[in-house]
Amino acid sequence: MDLTLLKKRLSTYKTDGGYLKGVDNELLVDILSAWESWTGSGKEFYSSLGTTSNQMGFLMGKAKKLKREGVMPSSEFKEIQIEGNLSAPAGACSGNMVLRWKEKHVIEFSTVDCLLDFLKRAS
């Protein structure tokens, strides 16, 4: 998300004295995700949002707490764990997609359907 847009959204929660009060959880999620993808220094980040280091520390702490408690959604990626030592089923496809299975096994699939079929048989 663009930092100028975040700065404008964050400015709506500033009081006349410059304090941040009642920051919405959705905005905290957006700030945390912007911070996680930020490659510059912390000082550049919070100054571009128009906040101080103390304010940003408070906001980040609150956002991370929400993330730990599951109040806010995490990233769209969901890891699945499949137990057991499995080999490729009979008739498995070979091709472009590669599945690395427990460091020793490498299985290639030509289509997504072949991969899904393998995962269904493996579970």
C-alpha cells in the first residue's frame, strides 16, 4: 500500500495535540503489512507516515498483538502438513511443476490436476 495513503488515513486519528487515539484495527493491519514489506530504515518509515518512533512502536505492538491473537487475518498463504513417507503414486505425471518432499524426494507434475490428484492420494 502507498505510504502517502496510509499517512492520510492515519492523520484522521490524530488529535489536536498530535496524539493518535482510537486507531482502527484495519489500519493497524495495513501499517504492519507495509512495515513488513519495507526495505528502508525504520526512521524513514515512521517519518514518511508522519509519526514519531514512540507512536510507531505503540502501533506496531498493538498490530502484532492483534496478529498473534488471530483478530486480524494473516497472509493468504496457508501451509499444509501431510504426514507419512509417501512416494509418487502409480501413473504420476512428469513435467514442469516440482514438489520437494522431505528433502530427499523430488516429484515433477505437468499439470495442476496431476499435483492435486497426488495430494489427494497422499492424504
